[in-house]
Amino acid sequence: MRIARFSIDGNVAFGAVEGDSAPGEEGGLVLDIIKGIPYGDFELSGTKVPLSKVRLLPPVLPNKVVAIGRNYAEHAAELGHEVPDAPVAFFKPTTSVIGSGDAIEYPSFSDELHHEAELAVVIGRMCREVPRERVKDVVLGYTCANDVTARDVQRRENQWARAKGFDTACPLGPWVETSLDPSDVTIQCTVNGEQRQLGRTSDMVRSVEDLVVHITEAMTLLPGDVILTGTPAGVGPLNVGDEVAVTIEGIGTLTNKVIKRG
């Protein structure tokens, strides 16, 4: 099931996305509005609205986004790094989260903005110290993410809070796919229609299970929290006016345009 969060006539709701379409051609899809929120058991209302009549929002509003760096060997190499002995974890604040169709605002303190296409894990229930065999039980599903990075700031400041945590630096969407097997799917990033990144989740150094176990050893994850699983090789520049799209096999396409901040 694909679960979207959307607004219509000033109201915010979740809905199950029905129908089939090619990436970027979602005009024929409809939303069956969900009663309540999609954590735990929920029901469909039977009230349906065309996707073309709503505004898609970030598919969840996370309490926290836990991101993982250098989880693809080729990406670590292209930035001159070794694969770390343990996962490199950092946070992106909730104020960085935007949805598909929202604008990425080029930060005024950077001259080198990069795209990073990633698979995002959406947590479905409160969990802590999750054993490997129970990871599937705590995951609601998966969505597309772009870990937008001010690369020059990341190098200059030698830590990642501002470089990866500025407003609009965490596009998520277009929806959550609950039935995906994340072990071997294609991740692609295009800028203005030109392919920049192409990889597979099977190339991740540490799997979704590894990451959930590692993170929940230290902290409680809440429903709607998000884990970013790292980016394949091919990261590169974004400029004002660019349209960047992240497509993940079995999920869909997250599209955002880059605008000048302010």
C-alpha cells in the first residue's frame, strides 16, 4: 500500500494511493482517505479524491530524522573517505523536512549545494533495542529522500549540523510504500532530466536491519521517525533553477526545484 499525506480545502489527511502511473505522471491516481493516522491498525473511509486535486505534503512529520553517512563504498571513495568501522549517524531537524513539489531553498551561506538520493525508512511504532528478527515489525514502509548537503560548509566546519540541517534540506516523498522489499532496488537521481546517480540498495555497506538495530541500541524511535540509509556514488552540484528528482524502484519519484533563499 502507498500512503500519502496531503492537504485539501485547508484540511490535512492521510490517504491510500490507488491506481498505476509512470513516474511523473500521477494525474490518474486517486486517494482513499484513511480514518485517523496510519500507525497500527487503520481503516479506509471509502471517500476518494483525485490526487490531482490535492497538495502532497511530506508523507510523515518525524520527531527526528536519523541519517547515515558513507553507507555506500563508492560514495565514500568519491569523497576521499574510507568506509567507517561503525555507521556514521547524524540528525536532520524536522524543520529541514519538505515534501515532493516543495522548493529547496539554496542557503545563503553556501556556494556548493549537492544532491544525495537515498532510501528512507519510516518507523511505524515506538521501539527501542529492536532485535534483528523484529525489524520488519517496527517499519511502516519506505519513501524517497534527498539528503541535500552544503558540501563546502560540511568541509569547512568539519561537522554536519548546518551543512545538512538547514531549512528544506530533507525532501521526503511522494508517499510511503508499505510492501517494499528494500534489499535490492534501484535508486536514481536526475537533475533537469540528466541522470546523476544510479545505484542499488544491495550495495549498502549496512542493511536496513543493521541500521535499525544500531540506532535503537541508543535511542527510542517513535511512529513517523525516519532513517536515511545513505547515498550511492554520483553526488553532484545543484544550482538555482534546477529540478532534482529521486526515483526509487517500487516507490515512485520525489521531485523538487531549487530556488534562491529569501
